[in-house]
Amino acid sequence: MLLKRQRFYAIGISYKKADATTRGHFAISETAQEAILKGAKNEGVTALTVISTCNRTELYGFAPDAMTLVKILCEHTHGTIEEFLDVAYLHKGDDAIAHLFKVGTGLDSQILGDFEIIGQLKIGFKRAKKLQLINPFMERLVNAVIQASKRIKNETEISSGATSVSFAAVQYIMARVPYVSDKNILLFGTGKIGRNTCENLVKHTKNEHITLINRTKEKAEKIAGKFNLLVKEYADIQSEIAQTDILVVATGAQKPTISKELLHSKKPLLILDLSIPKNVSNDVEDLENVTLLHLDQLSKMTDATLKRRQGYIPQAEAIIAEITDEFNVWLQTRKFAPTMKALKVRLQEVQATEIENVRKKTPDFSEASATAMSDKIIQKITNQFAHHLRNANGSTDQSIALIQSIFQLENDNE
């Protein structure tokens, strides 16, 4: 009975209402994502996928109510239910579907047209599927969103220009730091944003004084080898900061790793914190020579590229509308499929009874011919009903109820 009461929900927080500190409280590691999925399964949730990036944390799934998902999320993160609800959005049914399309196609990204989110959606989907927490609805929906994302990327220029959080950081550096190619740049953290930032720094600044530090040195060496950069030990971070002009922090630590106690140089130091949760303590701003910028501030920087992208929003929305319509047609067909199956069974019961009656009364009766002919009639009748239901234009539920009533079918469409 629980399955019949479940509905599709999208719950989450994003950069729009939640600041970096709050988002950090609800950031989800890979281990926590798996724990959330397993916990949801124990709570009777039938399908669920998780997205957690520096800009948003979201759960999409089937549950008795939205608060079931909220409680599961808060149990496995560092935030409270009250804190979450203060900045959260809770979508149901069609609104939840529309939200996922908008997120997955980059229209809801902090930087318009940033398609990195679709990769996160794919990863979350595979993780949920491995734990058997994906139903046909979710599978079809996620694939539809992936299709929409691909078409928007290929058919519009909404992602044209290398604009992302990592590129915005490099743009900021190039716009505000004179003679940037001669400055010492230290990149701390080599996760996805760190790698992208490193690549953009090398490509756009022509700087040959970039040093990488990572807690796991092997990861830094792998990236450094690609760009012929210098790698230093994590233990040397304080002395390396003392020599640097620009510090880019992009680690995945849950607590700040850079504080003013680490900073002893008197020369100007620009720090860009691209981490969620924040990895640079606010107290570094107590130092007169330090300028601190967080990714939220970088993401608000609009330029000609972003303004140009906005012109492609209507084209992207048209693609989303087309694929959403296709999904809804499939959903409607799936909705009335049990009724069509029950109708066919009922007609076959009538068929069997009538063939038996005629067989008893008719000498040389050809049961095979009668069955073949009546099978065709049954198929034509069910096809006609299916065609009507596909084109019911908002009255599908009433039509299903009428068919069930006329043929005395079991109501199993919940």
C-alpha cells in the first residue's frame, strides 16, 4: 500500500537562497550519498537520486511526502531541518519534473550554460541504480533530461565561451593582477574545480610559476605532469604561501584549511576560495595585505559572454518543452496501460465464454477461425480505447474511470 501513496518530489537548496556556509552544512560526500540512499531504502523510499555540487544539494525521488526526503538528508549532513527549510525548495509532480529539466540543462546553474551538472546527475543516477533505487519513471525522466541537455548543447550556443567558476577565477586574476605571468601562483587542492582552474591558468595566463599542493601528492603529480608544473609537499604549505602572490584554494575539506596563522608574508596576497564548504577562514581578512574572494562572488560576475548566452534561453526552453511533452505522452501511456491490460483480459473472458457457447450449438464449428477473428476484434477495440486515452487532453483520469466502470475493471492505477 505504501507504493500507492508515493509521489515524485524534488527537494534541495542552491546558491539562489543559501549562502556558501549554509550550502556547506548540507554538502554530501560520496560516502554520505551512499548512506542517504541506503537510509532512504530502509525508510520505504522506492526511488531516489542525489546531486551535490558546490552550488546545490538536491534529492529527487518517490516518497510519501517531501519531509521524508528532508529528514533523510538532514540525518546524513551537518545541517538541521529548520536551517534547511529556511532556504529550501520543495517541488512535487510536474513542478519537480520541470525543476530537474532546468537544473540538468544548465538553465539553473550559477553560471548560465554550465553543463557540469549533467555529469553529476549521471553519477548520482548510476549510484542509485546500483542500489536498485531507480524505477521506470525515474529512468525515463533522467534519460529525457540527458537528451535535452545534449540537444541544447549541440543546437544552441548557450554554453559558448569558456565560462565556468574556474574560468571566472582566472578572468578575475587576469583583470586585477598586473603582470600576472610573472607572479607566483599556488594551487591548493586538485579536485575537479582545481584541475579545471589549473588548466585555465596555464592556458590563459602563460604563467610558468604555478605550484601545486595536494594532501595526496600523487594526485598533484599526475596533474602537474600534464602541464609541466611544480609540486610541493603538503607539509611545505606555509613556506609556499609565504612566497606566493596568488593562492587558489579548491580542496574538498569539511573545515577551513587556510587561516591567518598560516600567513606571514607582508606582500600583497590574493586568495580565491573555490571550495564548498569554505576552506579559507574569514579571519584572513584581518590581515591588511590579504584580499579574499569566494566562488559565490566570482559567480556573480557577469560579462559579455554570459549576456550573449541569455539570448539562447528561449531556444533552450523550446527544446525542454518538446522533450517534456514526449515524456508526458509516455507517462500518460504508462498511466493507462494497466487499464488497457485489464480491458483486454475482460474482453478475452467474454470471447472464451461466447466461443464455448457457439461451439456447443454449432456442428463443425471452427474454434480456431472464431478465435482468430475475435482476437482481431479485441485488438481493434483496445487500440481504439488507447488512442482515445492518448488524446484525452486533460480528461484521461475521467476516461479511465469510465472504462473501468463500464467493464467493471479492477482499479489498479494508483
